[in-house]
Amino acid sequence: MKISLLHLVCLLFMVFLCRTASAQNKIVVFQSDFGLKDGAVSAMKGVAMGVSTDLKLYDLSHEIPAYNIWEAAYRLLQTVPYYPKGTVFVSVVDPGVGTERKSVVLKTKSGHYIVSPDNGTLTLLAESLGIESVREINEAVNRRKGSGKSYTFHGRDVYAYTAARLAAGTISFEQIGKQLPNQVVSISYQKALMENGKIKGNIPVLDVQYGNVWTNIDGKLLNQLGVKYGDQLLLTVYHLNKKIYEGSMPYHATFGEVQEGKPLAYLNSLLELSFAINQGNFAAEHQVQSGNEWKVEVSLVK
């Protein structure tokens, strides 16, 4: 059976449309350090809606501390895996806006897309979900019309616009721009590991509402250490290798297993080791903060 050139072109076009439609799901999730006191976040959403009113727009957080690239990286790690494959995230914590840092879209091996400056924001997602591909945004075609003289609001003019076009299926991932090597700018930090009978790790973030201290130490490492509920753990906290806190506390499943005002260790909602004071603020009481320069050591009290 002969297939005409027209039929072949139509078939290829339909295949392209199917591939594009299956890659994106019309969901865009925004993160920034802008806060909600002015119209910056609303402007980004307005640009997205200008691309397509069919888009579903959500917020991850706009309360990232100003310029805190590390926390932006962690909040993506905390959130991205729970959204459907094909979701497009926009993360704008960009103290280097307008400089030589690249504007990119990372496609993870899980099928999520993150539109962001390549300034360290993608560190933890690249490690946890893997890099399928990275493309640099071609601003000659993926930039809001008439914004060429604006150098300080790429979140609105480049990132929201590009993310909306990708999520809506107006462009394919390949049309973002040139493909880059499968690597991103990475922030160094203490990875969780066992060493000489102690577990070393990082304090990536605080549970800011309650002052609980979260680490990147998972349950598997606790099992290797032989930790069981009711055991006492010795926690030492360092900032830039200076000891900030040292103390012991029981390891429990829930806060209510210790008296009010008493400390405990537990697994948080990401199943990683954390430290708290029941109905108190561990971080404030012991002057503990978070970030890539904060480290912990944990050992079993025998």
C-alpha cells in the first residue's frame, strides 16, 4: 500500500503532537524569594496565563529567605517528587540575575521539568532524581515580547514565559534551546555517611514553623548504626567546623513519647532523622541554623 507524502507528513505531525502532549500536563508550580508583599508573583502568573488560560498554576513557596539558593534547592527536593510526571517548576532565587549564569531547563529522569538559573538551585534534584537532559533557554525565541531591555526580572520575562509555553505544549523541550552537558552547578555539603561508628550528615533545612532540626540522614543509616526506638542518641552540631551544640536524647516515633519541653530524635515526613523539643523550638533554644555549612554527627549512647 502506497502512502502519499501528505499522509506521511500528517502522520508525523500527529506523532509529534502526541509526544508533546504526553510530555507536559499543563501544570506550572512557582517558587521564589519574592514574598507576597508586592505584585512580582502575580506578574509571573499573569505572563503564564497570557500564554494559555488552560494552565493550572500552583505555588511551592515564595518565602525562601532572600538570596538563599541552598534553601531553594532543598524545597524543590522536598516537593517535586510528589507532583505528576510532566509538571513544570519555576524556581527564581537569582542573586546573579543579569550576569553570566545560565538560564536552563532541567529535565529529570522522573520526567519533571525545572526552569531555573543554573546557580546551585538544581543541586539536590539532580542528585536525587537524576538528569535526563539540560537545555539552555534561547532568549531570542523564549522571552516575553517587548522585554528585551529588562535585565532584572527574568522570573517574569524568561522563566515564567518559557515554563508556560513548555507546560502548554506550545513548544517542545527540544525547542527550549541548545542541549548542554548532563551536569549542573553544584553546591558542596556533607553527604550522609557512616564513619568510625558515627553517622555524619548535613542540616539542609529547619522545620521553620516549629524549630525542628532536619538532617539528610535516612533510616537505612540508622539501621546500620543499630538504632531502635527508645535508644539514646548523641547529637553534635557544627557550623564551619565549630561545635555549636552537643547533647543526648531518646529516639522515638512521635513527639508525645517525651514530656513537654523535653528533646527527642525522630524520623520526619521524608523519613530522615530530625531533632525537636516537644512543644518547643530546638533550633532557637540551641542557636542551630541550616544550610550547606551546617553539619551533624550522630552516635549511639551505650
